[in-house]
Amino acid sequence: MKLALSFVFALFFLVSSVPVFAAPATVLPKGYLSWKKSERKVDTDKSSIFYGIHYIYADKTAMKGYQAGNRFADGSRIVVEYFNIKGNPAVDGPKNMVVLMRKDKRFKQTGGWQFAGFGADGKPSGLDPVTTCFDCHLKDAAQRDYVISTKKDFK
């Protein structure tokens, strides 16, 4: 009986120490380059977090949200690619980061959006979604479902 209890205790300890319910790692959506693409945006203010060149990609669900005055349904996905300015701002420099916003009501701390950052290689950057992303979205776009861009960006 002691052996059986020891086995059960050891099995319980092993199972309870493994993060079984951990959220899967966030990855960039495959095929986002085929989504609706914004016009080219250039920010030459070197003190801006948005310094550089960027393009916004929105899936079909997100585009419906833009058309509805920035009211996005759960599942909407927006990807932004950032490029360095290398000399002439008329030419895209190397890609330096990619960010993802995915509407998901479970992310209450960030207004119902999941924010994720990636390096140029597509690997997670480990950025803090609250202080790095949501604080600005809260300040600049709370009235637009926390999305800074609008349908005007997709001419």
C-alpha cells in the first residue's frame, strides 16, 4: 500500500509541475502578405517608436472592422511590418520588426486584443504587450477599439 501511495504521490507531483494549460506560443499568421495591404507609411521622427517605414496588413475580418468604423470582431488580425530607413526614406531599408494584433476577448488587460512582437526573422521578440503596445493604443485609439490605423490607411 505504501508503494502504491508513493507512486500516486510521485505521479501527482510530476503532472502538477508541468504547465499543461500554458498558452501556445504566438506565431505570425501564415500568408499575411496576401491580406489587404496599407499604403506605405514613413515616419522620419527619430524619437518616435514608429521611426521608419511600415505597412499594415489586415485579414478579411479586420477589413470588415475598419469598414465598420474600427469596430472589430473577435478573430480580427492585423500585422504591421517595420523597415529601417537606410539613407533615402523613399527606399525601404531592411525589415527590423513585425507586430501582430489579434482581437481576442480573453485578453481583458489589453482591451480585448492580443499583442505580439517579432524580430525581422519572425521569432518572438519577448516585448511586453502592456507597456510596449497597449499603453499607446489606450492613449491614442481607445475610441477606435484600440486600433490606431483606420480604413483611410487602405486606399
